[in-house]
Amino acid sequence: MSQPQEPTPPFSYDLTLKSIFAEPDVARDLIAFLATSLCPELQGWVPVRVVAGSAVTTDPNEPPHQSEGHRDLVWLLAHGDGSEEQLLHLEFQSQRDRGMSGRMFDYALKMSPSLRGLEICGLVVNTGLRSFRPWWVPVQSVAGSYRYGFREGLLLDIHDYRVPGLPGGEHPLPPDNLVSSVVALARVQAGMKLEQRGAAELVLPVLQVLIPRALASTETLREGLGAWFKTGFGELLDDQPDLRAALSKITYIEEVEAVMYTFGQYVADKEKEGETRGEARGEARGEARGEARGVIQGRKQFLLEFIRQVWSDAEAERCARELDTAELHDLPDIAGLMADQAAGRPPRLRTNGRTKPRT
């Protein structure tokens, strides 16, 4: 008698975030993000390599889907000519932890002997539903003495930053920064979990900023961001199995049409629920139609950005005219455009009766 198969392990939200922040492009933007306000003393420091933990590998098809060799993520940073070095230790939290200070201090004490001579800058990243309380770092009150005091540890709390359409947030997000987009997307995710009105509608505007920057980065980053939608957003669609199934098929973030369609449909379904309850029926219908138009327009913009980066501005301008007249079912997908690129062909639309397929 055959043994029952083990359930496929789910993607891990914690490992997904570690895989994203283990990317050099994200680490560089993280340092720039922190240096703008939270930690000005990081100005001029650059990430060199990951020295401990979270070399997360992802396989979207075969279990285990994600695996890592270490628990923590530590970057070696260098300054100037490289003669100055320090460590940046990242700890990701989704809920408050009273023992955070002790955990961070204990990790520093147990640092690998080859790294113990370096100063450690600890950073807690809170992506949870609520703001995080301060954690504390012991420091020498008098240099060279055994007298210690405490100061607040470095904390990147997504709730401290403003995202248009969500309540709260004191500080603006730095522009043109991958970490800003990650913070914004994490805030939207938290808003959806808290059932904040309109939070799901913000997924598409955030992606409009994030995806062009991700397309210019590494394959592993795009894969990590794609995994985020499997883990962080799939669970929000438990009551909509068809939409959740659509998300589960995503491997790379550039599969934007699947992401946008899924969340556009999610918003439209919520509007329909409102109509059946008799809540502002006429207004809800108008908003649903407007959302559908927004999804189509957003997809067109993403496709044009992809064509611009892979081919040229001139090719994007040519395609823009064709996309303007195309319906939703006529739009190409990213996989088709990548096949065109591999074959050395110009980007092509699907046959739509108004444009001629290019040979």
C-alpha cells in the first residue's frame, strides 16, 4: 500500500523577505533609505557581501519551495577605500516581541569569531499589522569602561511611512528606491489584512513604481518578489479559490498581467459584494467599470516599460500606438515578449483585427 504524499510545504513569508533583502540592489537601496533619516551615519557605506545567513534558494515547482542555510541575514559593509568595515544585521518581525532586545544582543555575542572585531549595526524590520515598540542596544557610557547605558536600536517600521490612500504614516518614502516600494507593498498587505477600505486598490499603483525597477535588477530578485505574492497575498484570497490559484502560478514579478488581473478582479468582486448589499449601487458599478479601465491602462504601461527596457524607446513608441487600440484580450503577455526577444523578433501584439502581426 502506497504511503500518502506529504503536503507540499508552503512558501515562507519570512524566507521571502530575506531573499529580497539579500539582493545587492536592495541592500544598496536599504542603506540609502536608512541614511536619509533613520541612520545618517550610514551615509557613504556600501554592501560588500552577505557574511551570514539567508542564502535563500527558491524552486517554484519542486518542494521544498524555499530553503536557507542560516537563520539570520548579515551584510558586510565597507566605507571609503574599504579599510573601514562594519556589519548590518537584519531581523524581520511580523509581530511585537518583548524579547527583541535580548535576541539582538545575544546574536551579536554569538557572532562568528572571524567577524567579532567589527561593529554591528542591528536593524529590526517590522512588516506586521501594528507598530513595533522600541528595542534597546547596550552602549558604553564611558569609552573603555565597564559602565553601560542603553539607546534605541534601529527600527524600520512600515507604519511610520506615508502611503497615499492608507491612514497614518509620518515620514515620506524616499523616491526611486526599491526599499520604498517594498515598504509600500508591505503596508498595502497589512491594510488588506486589517480590511482597510480600498487597500486592495493600492496594489496596482504600488506595482507601477516597483516593477520597472525590478525589471532592471536581477532574476533572483524578480523571483523573490514573485514568491511574495504567493505567500503574502495568496492567504488574503482564501474565499476566492480561482483568484488564489491564479496567484499560485506566478514565478516572476514580471508576470505582471497575472498579478494585475488577479487584483483587478479582486477589487471588482468586492464592488459586486457591495452592490448585493445595496451599498451605493450606482456608485459601485461606476467604480467597478473605472477599475477595469484602470487595470487595462496599467497593463499597457507595464508592457511599454518592458518593451522600452528590452528593445528601445523607439520600439516602445511604435507599440504604444498599437496598444492604445488594443482590447484586454489582445494584449501580449510578458512570456510572449520574452520569446520574441529570444528569437530576435520585434515585440508583437496578438492579432486583434486592427493591427497586423509583425513578422
